[in-house]
Amino acid sequence: MSSVKRKIGQEGRIFQEKWGFAYFFTSCDSVPICLICKQSVSVIKKYNIKRHYDTNHAEKIARASKPFSDDEFIKECIVSAVEVICPEKKQAFLNINLSGNTIAQRIEEMASNVKQLHEKSKNFLNFSIAIDESTDITNTAQLAIFIRGVFDSFDVTEELLDLIPITDITAESDLYNCVEKCLNELEVDWKTFSSITTDGAPAMLGVEGGLVSRLKSKALTYGVELKSFHCIIHQESLCSKKLKIKHVMNIVIKTVNWIRSHALNNRQFSALLEEMDAQYGCLIYYSEVRWLSRGAVLQRFFNLLKEINCFMISKNKIVSELNNIDWIKDLAFLVDITTHLNVLNVQLQGKNKIITNMCDLIQSFTMKLKLWETQLVSNNLVHFPTLKQISTENNDGKKFISHILLLKDEFQCRFVDFQKYKDDFLLFSEPFSINFENVREDLQLVLIDLQCNTNLKTKFETVGIPELFKYFENNYPKLQKHFCYILSMFGSTYVCEQLFSLMKLNKSKSRNQISNLKLKSVLHLASRSSCANIDSLVQNKRCQVTSAARK
């Protein structure tokens, strides 16, 4: 039997589309052509096409398909762009190390540069601390300690002293040991310790073994009577919780949750709002732990009351209170009073707040409550515009006097610890108008000298407090010491709360493996920067560089 030589053209081979996806080939006039290098393969056969791809392109394609986070690929893209733009700088870019460890190391170095407290603390005339504790996403207790120091120039520094992870119980002794260790490592002069401000938790304020009482005992050994304060913002928030109109809040929360928690209801309600050209596009959930949540929820609920009622009726979920005028009046009053409370809360927020100014805001609100009490007796609703909008009777305001009285009593009771130092605060904020007979005897003579200084009195009317102190020129050392003492005090733990918000952004469900050391470094930078997420910013910059290089 004679062998016949095989002819490829007679075998009827055809190009398969799956080779195009697998090996970047296409068929042109029955000839396989590589889409990458435009070379052709003589035989339409998978083996030949795969061999061409593996030999010439597989390695490069594998590298190019890596994600942007791959440091070698990022560097290769940057260097490729540099070769075109400025080839003389190629070697400099080749020397750049973009590894994740280097980024983290750089953040730690930047954080250590920020923490120059050892040198600063030596020049503190007075300092105070604010302490708060919260739990991160991994259930690790994080103790935040902020320090506020005043220099002889009356300049103030306020920054994070330490963020300490506590893996065991957060007992009073554990908190005290952490704080004492931080202060000792900083080598502060305990004789300049002015005050401590906390969130009022039992572990902080225990009468015998609490953190505050332990620190007071420690400071007393240095001859210092340490002042302690419960955060003004927390106390204001607790006062507002006393204003409970449960029959209003329960209906509001239940209705909002029924609409928002069902996807179909939420979509249909949003469509209804759009159709009715409503002021808002949706409802918002109520969060009890957020200071401003109740006011925002109530305001939006009242403004969408008509639309909510129509929607609930269409769903055969009738809420009788939405048609009850008395209930709606209670809702309107709650909207107005929570709006006033939210305005106060926002005024109290912020860094570098002077404690006397915060106390002035509380005193101002207490006086407003007295005014509203008087006005409601005569049914004057000028400061309750929402209630006034739906008022139908001449005695609508009188039924809410009891709520105003309850709120006023709560404010007067809760802020009694600040009232104890009223004269000291007044000497700080109104040195030219306070009666010198009401101040400490060791300050009376020097205060008289100050009040008779017409130049400083004129300067006070121009620049105010605390800028006035910079013009003393060491002529009133006793008063200067007192002013630094007050200026160093924290009025709230707002800086701690803000830090915990940054912590939740940086240590989230998708980034819960970040170490405590790196978290502290990032937050040291974030607490001093307007950027809420330093680490994310670094990663975004890397992605931007990569995208630019690819383009």
C-alpha cells in the first residue's frame, strides 16, 4: 500500500472564534492574523496559534492584565511615560519604590514628624486633656487622648496625644494607667495640669475609683486642684432627650421605617414625591446616637406630611395620627424646639473652642427658654414658626409650656459644674467689667491696675479675647497665669468624637486588618489635616498616576 502525502488544504480546517478571545487572533481571507503583532500563521491550527501567542505575547499580556495596585506594573507605566516626556529623568523614576510598605512607612514618618509634643510640652504654661473611648469595627476599644496646651505667647496647640488600643476590659484602673503612662512619657509638668474633660461614662466619673478621681488624687500630690468637666455637647444632647413626646416620635419612626425598609415602598414613595414635585426626594432614617438626627428627621417628615399620608392610604396602611390636628400640632412643636436645639449643638461643635464661649452659648439658650415660657403663656408663637403655621386656637402655645419648663430645669441642673467657676470664667471673658471685689484676693490689686489701663481697654474693644492677652507684655503675670489656665481648658470632647468618625472611615469592614500602629499614624495625620482619609488619598493618587501613565 503506497503512502499518500497529506495536503493541508484538503483537510477543510476553519478558524474558530474562541481562538480570538483566547489568543488575540482573527481570520482574514482564511489566514489567521495576530491582532497584537499583525503576523500571520500559515496553518489554521490551534497548536500553531497557541504557540505563537505563548512565545511572543503571553508574558506581556499577563503583566498588563495585573491590577493597578501591582507596584511593578505601576512603575513600568510611569517609566514608559517618562521615556516619552523627559527621557533624561528615567533613572530617577526607576529608583522610586512604590511598595505598600514604603507608603505605610512614609505615613508613619509623617505622623512622627507631626508629634513634636515633647519639645512643645516643655513650654506649656498650662495644659488640659480631653478623653473619650470608642470601639472600632473589630471590637477593639480605642482610647483617644487629646492635649491642649498654652504657651507664654498665648498661642494654643490642640492635637492628638495618643490613641491607645485596649484589648482587655476598660476598667477605671486600665484607663488611668494608660493616661498616666502617656503623660509621664511626654514628661509634662503636673503642676501645670489644668483640667480634664470626659464624656461622662461611669468608668470616667466613678466617685472613688474613676479615672477623673484618680487623676485628681495624682495632681493633688503636686499641689494642683484639677478641674473636671462633663462634655458640654454631650450634656446638651442629654438635655434634649428629656424632651420626649413618645406618641409623636413612635409614629414618625414607625412610618419612616415601614417606607424605607421595603425596597418597593421606597421606590414607589420616591416616584410619588417626584410626581408631586415635593421639596425632598425621600425620607431619612432616625439614628439616636447622632446629635442632629432627630431634628432632621422631624423636619423632613413634617414637610412631607401630605405626601406620606397619601402614600400610606394608597397602601391601605392608614395612620390615623396623620389626620389628627392635635397630633400634628405636637409634631410641629417638636420640629421647632429640636431645630433650636440643633442650632445650639452646631454652635458648640468645632475645634479650638474656648470654654467660656461655650458656657455663654448655654447661658444664652437658658435665657431663650425663659423667654419662650413667657411668650407661650400669651400664645405668642413668633419663635415657633412651624407650630404657628398650623395653629388654629388661641391656647395652642400654652399646652407646651410644661415641655419648656422641663427643658429649662434640665439645663440648669446639668451645667451646674460649669456654674461653680462662673467668676473665674467672667474674669477671663470680661476683665474690664467684672467687679474686682468678686475675684480672688491675690488678683484684686493687679485687676484694678488692668482696668485702669486705658490703652489695653481700648485694645480690648478692638481685638477682644484672647488676642488682648498678647499685648500684656508680661506686665500682669498673675492675670496672665489665670488667663492661660482658663484658655487651656477643653469645653467638650468634640475632637475625640471627630477622631472616631475618621477612625470609622479608615478602619471599616473592607479594611479591618489595618494594624493599630498604622491606624494611629493615619489618624495623627488626619486629625491635623482637612483630609478625612489620608491613607485613601495616597492610594487615589497612585491610581491617578497610573491612569495618566496609561493614557
